[in-house]
Amino acid sequence: MPCTGLGSVARGFETFTRECAAALRDAPGIDVRVFGGGPRLQPGEHRVRCLRRSGKAAALLGRAVNRDPYFVEQATFFAGWLPAVAAGAPDLVYFADLNLGNALWHWRRVSRMRYRLLYYNGGATTQPFTRCDLVQQVSPEHLDAALARGEARERMVWLPHGLAIASAFSAPTEVERATTRAALGVPVAGPLVVSVGALDVTLKRMDAVIEAVAAMPERPYLLLLGAETVETPRVRARAEALLPGRCAIATVARPIVIAACRAADAFVLGSLGEGFGLALAEALAEGVPCVAHDTVTAAYLGGNHAILADLREPGVLSGALSSALARGRESAVAQHAWVYERFSWDVLAPSYVDLMRRAAAPVNAG
């Protein structure tokens, strides 16, 4: 399981790689090995030296070859990882970084290695799936879209992203909520709205979230958590203009993200589309009222528990957040049960074991 950003980037891909490996580690007949390109790896994970997308070298090289820094990270990771691939002779490579998978497909062709390639489509790519053997779709929306584009049904598997959550719901205490808020530097009292995702404008629409919170009569405090991007300065400028003294923006570890959701009064995912929507699923599991754009995937994740609306319409997001604040945590236990029964690793791990075995089987094995 290679993941170029593991140990340096906080995205759904990195969380998935780490949690999936943990869920499969004790499965009989499966030997899982995790490789990451960042310095902050956990015991048992293997470091691959590469030019990280956040560094100046990747940016410079990217400009020279007319590619983005993420492509450079994947290309240099591939070069650094090849000795381990050759020595390990894996049966299966399970990947989410698309350009890394392309390189592995080409290497298999010229080296005549026999590993199979399983692509995790957590980013909902619409590119043709020509350079892998099997594709895991994590939402029915994206499975249907792939089939409509003409992808072969026998090469598609629908299996959702797993979540590491407890089987029983544990409600946050007032002391816990106050302590978390104080540690994050946000007001202990008053309504708190949290949004989690890349701190950008184009995809996660953090600017739209800021505008919506600024228009709310409840005057909540807004906490934006996620990885910084080239668009983060625009997000900060918008927050300073519309929410002076009422917005905090930070990049924190995942346990802090979960704690922030438990301390929040409402959660919002402002994006108009998601590959899966891990942040929404995690917030639902923590019992916080959630708002998201009305898509097939959001409905698949939240059922009747999330407040779904057309967030493109003026004023709709503000109104939906006000409804979330008014709802409170009355459905927290039901939300947690909904997510656990459908998306927990406890429930999904056996299906992942079956997927690994199917994906690793030689073509002539049927």
C-alpha cells in the first residue's frame, strides 16, 4: 500500500491507507506493507524518499516539466520505491495516487513483474481506468458514473471507505467540549461551527462557508481545519474581512479534528461534490448536526441524519446551518449507529479481505 503523502499530508487518502492497513494486518494469508513519502510515519510504515509536493524543489521541477508539484511527488516516489517493489515482489499494489499507478503499470509492462494493480477511486476521478486491473468505487454515485462512461462492470467493485469508530456512542461532556475549545483557541461559550477539508476555494469552498456564517443571525464562531493550499491566503483574507475575531483557521492532527467535531454545535461540508466525504461521515459519527450539498454521495453517507440542500443557491447554506444549530444533538446516538453499521472497519474489514484476495488473483485463475 503506497501513499506518497503519508507522513506529510492530512487528506482522506492518507487516513484511509493507515486505517485500512490496520484493519487488514491480522487477516490470515495477507501481509500488508505500507510505504509513505513523509517523515511522520508510524511504527511498521516504510519511508520512501521523494520530493514532497509542499517543497520548493518539487515546485521548481514541476514548472520545468509543466507539471504540478503533486505529480513530481508521485514521480520521485516511484523512482525511490522501485527497489522495494523489485525486492518485495508483491502480489498486489493497492494505490490511490493516480500518476503513481500509471508509472507502476508501465513498469510492470517493461519489467514483466506479475503484481496486480487495484485502484482506490477516493478522489472520484473521471479519467479512463486503463492502467489498473480492478477499481474500487467508494460511492454508488461514482460507480454509476463510471458505468455510464463505458467502463467494464467486471472491473468495478463497490466498497465504501471504512472508518475507525467505536461500536458504542460516547457523548462529549461539557468539560470535554470546553477543554477542546480552549485548546483550539476558540470561545468556550456560544455556538461553534466547524468545517474540515483542504483550505481552498475551488473544491472545498471555504470562502462560501465563511460568507454563510457571516450572514447568520446567531453569530456563531467558525473553525476551519485542514491542509493549507495555494488558495489558503484567499480564505484567510475572506475570513478577516467578513468574520473579524470570529474565525480560526488551522492545520491539526486527525485526533484534534475529531475532538473539534465533538466540541462543535454544527458541522458543514461546503463542497459541491466528494469522492466519498470522509469528514462528513466522521462528523456524523460524533453526533454533531451536519450540513452538506445535496448529492447522491452525501445522501448515501448521511441518510436522513444530515441536512442536505442545494448550497449553490444564495442564502441556503446560512439557513441550513441555522437549522443545524436549532436541531442540537438530539439524534446523536442514531447518527453514530447509522455510520457504524455501514462504514465502520468492524463491519467492512471482511469485505476488504475478500477484495484483496480477488484483486490479487492471477487473471487465469478466474
